[in-house]
Amino acid sequence: MNWLQLISSKRFGMEEYHDDKNHNRTDFQRDYDRLIFSSPFRRLQNKTQVFPLPGSIFVHNRLTHSIEVSCVGRSLGMIVGKALRKLYPDSLADFEEISSIVAAACLAHDLGNPPFGHSGETAITSYFTEGKGQKLEEIVKKQNGRWRDFTHFEGNANSIRLLTHQYKGRRKGGFAMTYSMLASIVKYPYSSEAATKKFGFFQSEEEGFKRIATELGLLCVQDQPLKYARHPFVYLVEAADDICYEIMDIEDAYKLGILNKSETIDMLMNFFPEDKQERMRKTMSMVSDSNEQIAYLRSSVIGLLVEECSAVFIKNEDLILNGQFTGSLIQAISERPKTAYKECSDVSVKRIYKSKDVVDIELAGHRIIGFLLDTFISAIENPETNYSRLLLNRVPEQYEVDAPLIYDRILSVIDYVSGMTDVYALDLYRKITGMSLPTI
């Protein structure tokens, strides 16, 4: 792959309007602004990240997580862009825009995630692998639909659908984002049939992604089933996400009392050599507020990991461009921070992700999403009944629940349910079950 081709400002669905004129804002900066002002992005404020949505203690939701990932991604992109310009001073590739591309991709990386955190993805998958959705397999396959799109549902693939699909009454190309930004989101650039678990695009978006991949010169690993090498910027988006969710989850766990102050400080200090730790403790002693002390350590760790991941990217540039780099950037950082990061991961799995409040949200989310899927998919199977007509009138017009093929109708229901906030999904669940009624 080559940098000149990989950095393209051509917009998906608006190719015929593409020009190379200089605007006050670059196309990549406009991607960022377009996302910030979009409804799907705003809805992230009411979607669970890990912990239940805040009561008296504010913890991260999908919106604050995405904004923080975007900030870290911009830093990674800036460092890498400057390094590449030094390596290739005469290149016509727009290295200066890498920070904007990565920042926008980071903003959008979680747009396709359903409500109630990662349990939402599991609930959708479970409906088709263990629940009533299993009965649809034969008819979906009979109509040449890709069944694995449902049994291995992936929020990353759903993000690409949300950004590129032309919903009913909406413009061609969806959000009409730049090719480079869209490719930077696709963590697993292959179809569900080429994946053991995670994948990057549904059958409905495969042709669109092929067009993006061809334009950018992504390496095609295999044609059938379709599989590409990652766009290099995917590694930067992934690193920003890895850095933020792990370190911010530790800070949130401290604020919620899951981790005490001493062990939190020790975990964050372990990223640094002993001489550096001594200086950091002196800096910490300048303030007495515990939250401020933890925040100082958290920011120091993030800064260190940004430098480490940037260095790994530049060191392995040839492997990345040849599609031969394996794993993530965070897995290839130097030994001390890598060991400390693994310790944080282990603590997260044992004590944070299995804490009572987190598990309770997952249990509730599983029940609510499973119920809503079953209710609306039953309605699209039997749209002629009075109850089905009432239910389908509840679905916004942009979702084609009357599409000719069952595959597309199922995807429309998933579009509707996965786009809900936690609060909206719970409210709809209560209304349909009769647990609450609208006020008159």
C-alpha cells in the first residue's frame, strides 16, 4: 500500500462532486464536524460504556469515551504524521491531515454499538444463535442472505452500515464521509464468512466497502470470502481506544469504590521506571485531593502510551503497509508499560467487568434487547396482523421494515434497536409490555 493513495478526501456517495480545491476547512475536518452535530453521535450520551449511567458519581458513557478516544487519536495521528513527513519530505501525501482523519474515525468508532454496552452485541447474537431467531436461518439462506451477519453481530460492522447506508428518504452515501476516514474505522476488514468471530461489514455494505478499498489500494488478501488488509490508520484508532478504555475504566472503578486509592496509584505508577516514579510522587504531593492525584497519574500514563504506540507504528511502517503486521500496537510496546497494561487488563476482567452493577446492567440489557428484537422481528414476519401493524407504525420511516427480502427486514429491525439509547430501549420495553402507559 502507498501513502498517496491511502489518504483520499473523496466522499462516499458523492464521488461525482469530488474536487481538489482548497477549502477553509479540509474535508477531513468537515468529517469531524459532521459527526459532532449528528443525532447518532448525540445519542451516545445515553448509551452505557461499562458502568451504569451516572447517578451521583459521573462515569463514562459512550459519548465521553468517544470524545476522549478522539483526543488521543488526534495526538497519535499528529506524532505519526510529523514522523512520516520527516521520512518522506518530498511526498505529495497529505501527512498533515492524519490527525484529523484519525480523530474523526475515533469519534465514529462506536456509533454502531447497541445500548447497554457490549452486552447489547451479545444479546443480538444470542437471539439468532440461541433464541427464537434461529428459526429464520433457512429462509434467510434461501433468499441468499448472509446468516453469519446475524449470528456474529458486530458493532464495528454496524458503524460502517450506519455511516454509509442510504436509509429511506436519506441522501446517497449515508453520512457521505471521506474514504480514508471510513476505512480507518474498519477494524476487521473482511466479511462475516471470512471471520472466525468479528468482521467489518455486512453483506449489504460489501460492494460499498470494495469500492472504498479499491480506491485506497488496500491489499486484497482473498476474494471469496472477501478479506482485506487493514488500512494503516486502523492501528491508530485501535490504539486510541485501547489506551482510553483500559485506563479510564481504572479511574472510574476508583471513583466508584471498586478499587481503593493505594492499589489504583500502584497500578498506574507501574507504567514508569522507579526514578520517574519518585519524581511523580513529589508532583502528586503538591495536591491533597485524591481524585486530582489519580487524574494526574492517568494523564501521565496516557501520554506515555501515546508515545509508545506512535513509536511502534513508525518502527513497523513497512510491515503495516505490506499487510504483515499482526496484533495491535499496544501489544508491541516496551516491556515495562506492556506488563503494567496487562495488569490493568487482568484487574478489569476480575474486578471491574464482573462487579455487581456492571453484571446487572448486562442482564437487564440482554432481556430488553432480546424482547424488542423478538417483538419487531415477529411483526415483520407477519405484517398483516393488527398487532404487527401497530408495532410497525412505531418504527421510523427511514427503516425499511417492508423490504422485499427477509435479510434486509431483519437488518432494519437491528438498525432500529441498536440505534436506541439505554433509556429509550427501557421505556419502549415498558410500554410494549404494559408496565407503563403514556400520560394523557
